[in-house]
Amino acid sequence: MANENSNGHDVSRRRFMGLAGLAGVGAIGTALAPDGVRIERQTSTKAQATDHMHEEGTVAQSSSKKEMTSDEMDAMHEAGVKAFPAPTKGKGGQPLEYEMDGDVKVFRLVSQVIEWEYDQGKTCEAWAYNGAVPGPEIRVTEGDKIRVIFENQLKESTAIHWHGLIVPNSQDGVPFITQPAIKPGETFTYEFQVREGNTGSHMYHSHMNAAKQVTMGQLGAFIVEPKDPKKYGEYDREYTMILNDGPIGGFTINGKGFPSTEPVVCKKGEKILIRYMNEGLMIHPMHLHGMPQLSHAESEHGMFGMVTAMIVEE
């Protein structure tokens, strides 16, 4: 069950297995991985980064190894399913609190190098916002005036780009084009007003050495609510799924890989809102079994990476 060191899963493994027999359970996942792709994960950060960034290139190498027996394959599939949802330390994407300075909402972000548990017992170096992957969720309302005070504690320069938001050019977060790079140890303040009509599911992320920094964890959700809460209709529950691929666990949803991903839990008849955001370097179409959506990740080792479940309770 969830505790202060868990990733906040709402259901225990026992409850999940019980619900699977009593109610609807559908897997949510991304595109099928290439046959023979190697999924072993090493706790060494350097080895891990190399391993996952070259997974597709290991197909030919792995084919020369001893083939897995049917029983071995079955055991790995079963172990993954029975472990779900496996508890881990740390949970990303939590709401970021703010202070008021007159009519301005003031948020604070800091980039830090941390050790992140992306799967049960498997850790790696991550470059996080406020100590978590994904970074905290910034949620505002159209028309809000906001200020983000950002401190860079990374070992290289960085900046924050507000993806999908219409902001003044000077606040767009592109080093050497709209602002100087924010060097290690420096602080930079972003300030803008969220435009009317710029509602929806947006992201914030690094725009400096982004292929590395974003996949290492410099990413987060930026949600803009409409002034009229009924603009997008009513719904009972809301989930955000930020997809990533690269050094942190290979393929992850909200910084975790199956069986340590968090399930989507709802009750029969409820309407849910799921926001999908892809911060990875690859295309990841998503689908939900048993309901209209799009594909999923499964190899000879069983399900991995960008896979979770939706549990529909009575």
C-alpha cells in the first residue's frame, strides 16, 4: 500500500489482482518494442544510459545469446504482472504551491541532480525539478499573472521553455536567442501573464542541450484551466501521463517503468480526463484495451516501460 516512501499508488498488488477478477482491467501502453530488444536494467548510471539509448541496436547482439526457454519467459511475464503496482520512492508531477505577491502567483523551481528510483530497486541519476521526475505540476487559470523564480544547480547551463504557452519573446526560454543561458549556480526569473484562450495541457522543459537534459528529467506539466470551469465539460477524475524515453528507466510514464507505474483507478460510470504528454525523443502512440484508443510495450521479458492499468471498480 502507499506510504510516505511509495510513489502514491492507490491500490496494493493484492487489491489489483483481486479487482482484475471482479471488474474491468485494461492495460494502457505505448507501441510494441522491437522483437529481441534487451530490457535488462543496470543500477550503474553510466551503464544504464548507454544500455537504454542503444536498446534497439542490441537486437543482433542478443540473438547470439542463449535463447530464453518458454518457462523462463512465462516466469518473467508473471513476475511483472504480480509485482504491479510495485512501490518505489518518489512521486513526480505533484502540484506546485505558490505565493501571492499582489496579484502575481509566484512559483519556485530548482534544477538538481538526484538519485531516482524509476522501478522497484532500480535507481539512476536524474536531473530533476524540485527533486522529482516529472517536475511539479504548475496549474494556473487563463489570465493569471505568474512569476517563476528558477535556480540552476545542475553542472551545466540550462533554461526553461514554456511549451505551448504564448508568452513574450523575452520569456520564451531559448538560450542565446531570447535570453542568456542560465549558468550553474545562477538564478533567473520568468514573468508573464497567461493569455486568455491559452487553456489546455502544456509543458515546461529545458531548452538547453535538451536531448539530454529533458530525457534526464528536466520536464513537467503546465496546466491552464479556463475561467469557465464548464468550458471542457465535467469529469470525475483527472490523470496526467508524461511519457519519456532515455537514460531514466528507458521508457517511462511519470518517471516510472512497469511494474512500478501508477494505475488509473475509477468507478463504473465515471468520466475521466487523461492528459498525455510526450517528452521523449521517440513517437509513442497510446491505447487502452477494451475502450477506444491506440498500441503497447511487451517483449519476451513481459510488459515493461510505458505500461500501466486502468481499474474500473463497481
